[in-house]
Amino acid sequence: MENFNSANIADFKNVWVFCEQRQGELMPTTLELISEGRKLADELGVELCGILLGDKVEGLVPQLGAHGADKVYLCENPLLATYTTDAYTKVIVECVEQLKPEIMLFGASNIGRDLAPRCAARLHTGLCADCTHLDVDMPIYKDFLKKSSTLGDEKIDKMGTVMVQGEKHDVSRDLKMTRPAFGGHLMATIICPRFRPAMATVRPGVMKLSAYDEAKAASVKVERPAFSLADEDLKTRVREIVKETREMVDLTGADVVVSVGRGISKDVQKGIALAEELAEVLGGVVGGSRAAIDSGWLPADHQVGQTGKTVHPKMYFALGISGAIQHKAGMQDSENIIAVNKNAAAPIFEVADYGICDDLFKVVPMLIEAFKAAKD
Ligand SMILES: Cc1cc2nc3c(=O)[nH]c(=O)nc-3n(C[C@H](O)[C@H](O)[C@H](O)COP(=O)(O)OP(=O)(O)OC[C@H]3O[C@@H](n4cnc5c(N)ncnc54)[C@H](O)[C@@H]3O)c2cc1C
């Protein structure tokens, strides 16, 4: 588009969230991002807009309003009924070129991970993947650093400008996108100072969902931006969607997660059976460390951590898990962490609310009995 230049930063306004739906159902990450986007839009004093693509999906709009969207850009077309990279990229890029959002957020789902980089490249802007924290407002960002980083207050207080191509750049209106780097050994904050929109993906379960607000659900505005899409724009066709018959575990939505690690290696079958029994008594689900997944003891969708799922249940059990930084990245915000490990120096005890230093094969049966007795 002729009047679009991603380097003309002053042209861009508002926060957008890509509202991922599959077969007419919004993905939970979408609502988490709408909740987070609300915070960013308020910090910037702008509107929060959802962009919803699909066919006959207008019925999803109130949900987006209820969690904080002021407006939803609705793009309906039979060719958008099922996700394809070509069609979704084309429509989103056309809408961004017309309406020029300042920030754009995507869920780091398979679809988001496919779509966001394609859009960023077409729009000639930057994308930061798998963010775990987002801020705009400098005082709020500095507060976050003071609470969560090892940087001294003096260093943090001085922040406000960076050098960009030899010139001082004020970062106060930039999106600060924080994500793990170097295998999770440090956190990096990334900005996109020269181009807009600043684009980020965020994994499911990372951002907190705001409460459903009936009044906002009723007042959200809908606009239908113009876009062109023809059959010949689609290079790929989805002929059929076949759902996996195995039920995927809902780790992110569970109140209780019982995770096992390499510590069950002495008797894997028994270790998993104990975790399943404990989870069943407490109405929870079984998760695992990457060591447990890589060993083939549990399917990949059970993995908790930086490259697995991020969970914050009411109770998180870490059974025979050492507490590597990449594992902690996915569970340390749980309300109560109960760790069982026979090594008193295991790092998991640093984040545990309750630590039991002993053999899990001895401790877990006792826990099961105790919780069963408490229920009766
Ligand atoms: C880029 C990258 C991404 C990663 N992403 C993830 C991720 O998403 N999730 C993740 O979990 N890891 C991840 N890892 C791997 C991570 O670094 C660790 O290797 C992994 O978490 C270790 O798993 P573990 O704690 O089960 O095993 P170990 O570190 O081997 O710990 C086993 C623990 O069990 C204890 N134990 C042994 N026997 C018993 C017993 N009978 N009773 C009680 N305790 C016992 C031991 O004392 C030990 O502390 C990642 C690594 C990298 C480099």
C-alpha cells in the first residue's frame, strides 16, 4: 500500500490482538492476550482492538469485549473459515496497512507462530517471539525489573533512552517485550524502536485472564474493514481436519498439577502410577519435566517449562524434579508448590512452599493416604 511505511512511527495508534478461533471457538490464549492488551492500551491511552478472521464468527465478538476489547475488526469470508497462511496473512496485512496499529499481539500457538512472522516480514517490522512479560509504561517496567532482576536500583533508575543507529532514542512509548534468552539463563527485554507495529507472540497460560464483564460484552464496537480475497490467493487447501483421538491434557487450566521428573527413573511405571493416583485424589492432572518427556515416559503435551506449558495452578507437585531454570520458568507462579526430592540442595526447594526431602516412592503413597483421609 502506497501510504504505508512501517518506519513512520507517528502514523501508528492502538493495540491489536489477533483473535485466534478454530471452528468457531476462541482459543483461551486470545482472551488472555485481550486481558493483557487492555493493560497496554490503558498505559498508552489508546483503544484495544481485536482482529477476528473467520466465517460467520460475529457471535464471538461479545466475549472479546467482555475481557477488555473496545472494538473488534471483523473479517468474514468463507475462504477464512479454516486457517491458511496465505489467506490470513493477506487479510491481516491489508488491515494493518489501512488502520496502522502501534502494537500487535499473537498467541504463540502453532497458528500464531506461523502467521506472526509472515505478517512481520510483509509489513517490514520486528517480532519478538515467546514473550513472558510485556510493558509500555516506564515506571511500571522499572518496578518489574526491581522485583524480578538482579540489576541494581541505580542502573534501573537511569533507564529511559537507548542508542539507535548512533542517536539517542526515548523508549517511553516502546513496547518492552521480555523473554527468556540463552536457554533461559537470563531474561532479555527487546524493543522495536524503528518500526511499527511492534509485534509479539505470547505462549498460552502466560498472561492472566481478566474477569468477564457483562456490560463491556454488550458495548463492544464492531467494524468490518475492507479487504480483498479471492480463491486464487490460496496456494494451500485444507481438505479435512482430523482431530487426534487421544485427549490432550489441560495443564494450563488445571487447579492441581502433579509433575514427575527423572527422579522416577528407578521404577518409571510405578512413579507415573503414583503421580496419576495423587492427581486423581486431588482432581488434578499429570505433568512432567522435559527429562520425563524426552525419555518417552509422558507425551509431549504434558511438559511444563520454558519449552512446554506455563502453569499457575493452586497446587503444583514437583516429584523428583531438580528445578532447572527452564522448568521453573513454567511453574514458579503456582499458588502452592510442593516439592519432593531426595537431594536437599535441589534448586526446586528455592521456589517450593512445602519441601519434603526424601524418596518420592516413600513419600507419595503417604501423601495419597493423607489426602484421601482428609477428604473422607
Ligand atoms: C533451551 C532449553 C529448554 C528447556 N526447556 C525445558 C522445559 O520446558 N521443561 C523442563 O522441565 N526442562 C527444560 N529443559 C531441561 C532442563 O534444563 C533440565 O534438564 C530438566 O528440567 C531436568 O529434568 P528433571 O528435573 O526431571 O531431571 P534432573 O535434573 O535429572 O533431576 C532429577 C531430580 O530427581 C531427584 N531424585 C532422584 N531420585 C529421586 C527419588 N527416588 N525421590 C525423590 N527425588 C529423586 C534428584 O535429586 C534430582 O534433583 C530445557 C533445557 C534447555 C537447554
